[in-house]
Amino acid sequence: MLKNVLAIVIACLLATGHITATIIKIPNDYATIQTGINFSFNGDTVIVKPGKYVENINFNGHNIVLGSLFLITGDTSYIKRTVIDGNLSGSVVIFESGEDNTTSITGFTIKNGHALYGGGIYCEWSNPEIISNLIIDNFAELNGGGIYSDYSTPDIENNAINDNRSNNCGGGIYSTGAFGPSIRYCLISNNYADSAGGGIALMGNSNSYLHGLSNNHLITNSASFIGGGIYCHTFTHLFLNNIILNNHTSNSGGGVYFSLSEPDLWNNIIWGNYASDLSQIGYDSSSVLFVMYNNIQDSLWLGGANISENPLFRNPELGDYHLMAIECGDPYDSPCIDGGWYGREDTVLSCEWGLGLPRCDMGAFSGGDFSVGIDEIGPVLPNNISISQNYPNPFNAATTINYELPYQSHVMMEIYNILGRKVTMLIDKQQQAGYHKAIWNADDFSSGMYFYKLQAGDYTETKAMTLMK
């Protein structure tokens, strides 16, 4: 009898969750990540060794921790060395079965997803943690090239979300529904949306679950219509300590565009963004903006403790957006030091974090520190020089050309007409290794076929593009 009762108890425990958490190792225990997830129970941890895993994974309601060796070592090199490759056959990672906030994915490169929504990560009615990943080179036919969130509250923290694309909104991240994500300490760069929100699109996020955007870098994203960096519709939450820099759109809101929204913008640096109406921040007549203690390259926002002065980043050409400070060996003090809200101090006072006391600094390195700095994750450098087809193509007025440099090079990019005559020089300078983009605004040129030529060192390549007005 006792034996039968024990068997029943064990069966019940197995049905509802096993007795102790287990560590599952990939590929030691199972050859694929998905198999490891399938054989896991709530509370388990799945650890993945370095390698390239060509698969599309679905958590299927398993509340587990999935991580690379970065999770247990803190060694950021494992992030680049542990790759989940979606092989252009759907979202790379899917949360769609009510996964809760005990579920997380940490320390991976997530790339080559191609889906209708959420090329890199698709999240619906789920609340996972998405922490310290490289989410790159993913594509969405509609929304959310890097991440798509629908009525979900994911914690998106310390990720580098780069070079993703969508054919509609949210090249890097798209969120819809009354709920929304918390987006913190992320580098969101070089993403593209064919409509709105090159870096991020937040749609209808008016519920208090949304923590807003804080301490992010949104750099060199672009959108064809509005909101080069960020587009918000029915958004009522906080933008705090972000750097929104060098984003681009053809219409309004080079940095940010708001529609039907009532956001609070505090301690941000919004600088060097381009829109045809020259707005760093664009908004419609139904929006009410509370803009205080920011550095904005637009005299419209002076007052309310806002300033419009060169932020004096330490070394932006090399991706260092810390603020200059004489006490840190720099030639000048940034006007953004001690420029933030009186009610917020920098909890870590150093040249690598915030210097503001009793007021915090403006910008992303303020008000706290990073569990793993996005500068530590760093970009994944390309293996070869290459140039991509411009997008959009055909185009009206403006188009974007992406290219890659595996090492420092002197770069020249020229535009030629159909007769082979050079009509403009887009680039002629030394550039660092990494992922770059050039934007050609062809407002003053007539419709027709043009050619763009990249020369970097001994490498030369030419591609055609079509301007249609």
C-alpha cells in the first residue's frame, strides 16, 4: 500500500513540477536547445555551450532559465560565441504560452530570424526576462524586426539590438497592447523601419505595467516616415536618462515622434537627429509632452531646465558616449554633468558612470550602473568588407546604404548618374571597424537610375538604385 501511495505522490509531483530543479546541458544532455526545453520542468536551468545552433526555439510554457555560459561565468565573450541562428525560417525565439517572469533568456547572439512579426524574438501574453543578448540581423515582414511584444511585459535589459529591419514599424523593438515592456540599459542601433520607429515603436502602451525606457542608447536608427529613433502612439510613461543620437527619418521626429501621447521626458540627451521638418522631437496636436532637464538640439524646448548645448561625449567616433569631465582627464566638462533632475542622484560616482551630485547627469550613464555594460558586450565585427543594397529601393527623396568594415579603413562613397558622371560624394574619411550606414537625401535630383560606389582600401563595389518621385 505504501509503495502504491508513494508512486501516486511521485506521479502527482511530476505532473505539476518535479521535486528539485535540474541543470540541463546542451549539447551534453541533448543535441538541440529545443529538445532541452522540451524535457525541462518549471524551475530548471538549460545551459548552452558555445557553438552555432541553427534552430527556431519555442519555450512552450516552460518557466525556465535558458543561458549561455555567460550566465554562470559573467564572461561576455560567451555572448558572441553562443549563437542561435533562425536560418531565415521564422522567429528565432518564441514566448507565446504565458511564460512568467521566472523565465529568461540570457547571453546569446540571436540572429537571422525572418517572420511576419518578431524576426528575432516573438512574445505574446508572456512576461519573460530578455537579458544581455546580441539581437542582430533579424527581419519582420510587418512589425518588430528584433523583438515583437503583444500584450506582454518582458523585461528587456542590457541587450545590444542592432541591424534589424521591419517592413512596417519597430525595426528594433515593437510593442503593442495596453501592457508593455521595460526597456533598460540597451544599445539599439542601426535598425530600420519602413514606416515608423526605426529603433522602437510603442503602440498603445498606456498601462502602469510599463516601466518606460531608461538608460538606453538609441543611435543611427532610421524610419522612412516618422520617428527615426522612436515612435510612440498612446504612450503615457517615462523616458529617463536615454541618449537618442543621429537617428533619421524623412518626415518628422528625427529622434522621437509622439501621437496621442502624454509622456514625461527627463534627463535625456536628444542630439544630432535628422527629419525633413528639422524636429528632434515631433508630435501631433493630440499629444501633451512634459519635457524637463534634457539636452535637446532644438531651441523649441528651452526652458523647463532644458538646455541646447553640445553634450561633449568622450569619444563618439569609437562608440564612447560617456560625458567629458576634466577630472577624468578630458579637456572639457560636459554641460550635461549635474544637469538632471534635483530629485535623482547618481548612485555610482565615477568616470565610467555618473558624476552628478546632488543632481544626476543627463544621458545613459546616470542614475545607476549596468549589470553588464552594453559597451562590454560590444559589437560583433564583420569578417569582410561588404556593402548592402540600399533600402528602400526604389525610393523617394532619401535612402539608406549599409556597409561593413572588418578593420579601420579610409572610406569613399560616391553617387553616379546613368551617364557615369559623379553627382555627389557621400563619404570621404577614415572610419573604424564595424557596421556603418550612409543616407543619401536626393531631394535635389531627378528621377532615374543611379549608382553608388564604395571604396575601402583595395575593395571597390558598385550597386544600382532607383529614385522615383
